[in-house]
Amino acid sequence: MPLIARIVYLTAAAAGGSTTSQFPEFFQQYLQRLGGHLDQAALQADRIKEAAIAEKLPLKEYLDSFLTSQIPAHRRQGEILLQELADVDRLRISLESLTQSPVWQRPFIMASQAEADILEAAATAYKPAVPITPEGLAYAAAGAFLAIFLLKSLKSIPSLFRRKAPQ
């Protein structure tokens, strides 16, 4: 293989590896934000339950008192309270599925279940890190091989359009 080709492949491997090696760090930062949102949602849910107890009502009756109110603002508040209670379950399920998934499935699960606002905030604040964990190195290796594969695939595309000389 000529020297130029080796340099191109080495550069592609380094770029691919360094790019994909960032996923574990980004994933960790996303998990931290998701966990923080879950903690806040759980705090809100506890406050709602404490308010129901203070009114000496079961939670369902407390919520129904808002939802069936003749006052539109109270009905809207009831909808907000229901949404806050649902947030706890949704965020907990998301966090559990991400933390309990195998390393190789995490990008796919994250892509399918990511909370858009949390993902955007994590991306905005994200700072690249040097991957020194086995997971980071595995992603770096996968990215390097993927980059080389893509480069080789792109190299073979022109040959598909060449005419073969008649024999």
C-alpha cells in the first residue's frame, strides 16, 4: 500500500476512533442530567402526595378535585399535577433501561428513548474527554474500523461506473 494511502487510512481511523470514543462520556453526562430530572420529578411527586395527605384525601381524590373543578385554572393545574406524577415513571424507566443495557446497545436505546430537552442540554454543555475506560477504548476501536470500512467502500464506488474494455 502506498504511503499516501496509509496516511489517509490512518487519518480516517484516528478521526473515526476519536469521534466514536466520545460517546461514553456524552452518555454519562446525559445520564447525570436525566438522573437530576428524575430526582426533581420525584421531589415534585412527593410534594403532591404530601399536599393530598394534608387535605386528608387519597391521591386520586385530591387530583380529581382539580380535574373536575368548575374553574378552568384548577382543571389545568390538575392536568399539570398528573403530568408531574407521570414524569417520575417515564424518567425512571428511561434511566433504568439506559443503565441496565449492554454497552453496545446504549447508542440505539438512547437514540430511541432520549428526552429531547435533556439531550439538547447535554449536547450544549458537552466537553470532549479522553476515553481511558475499556468502554471508551472499545468505541474508539469500533469507530476506527468503521471509518476504514467506509473509506474502502467509497474507494470502490468509482469502479462500479467504469466500463470494462471489450475483449
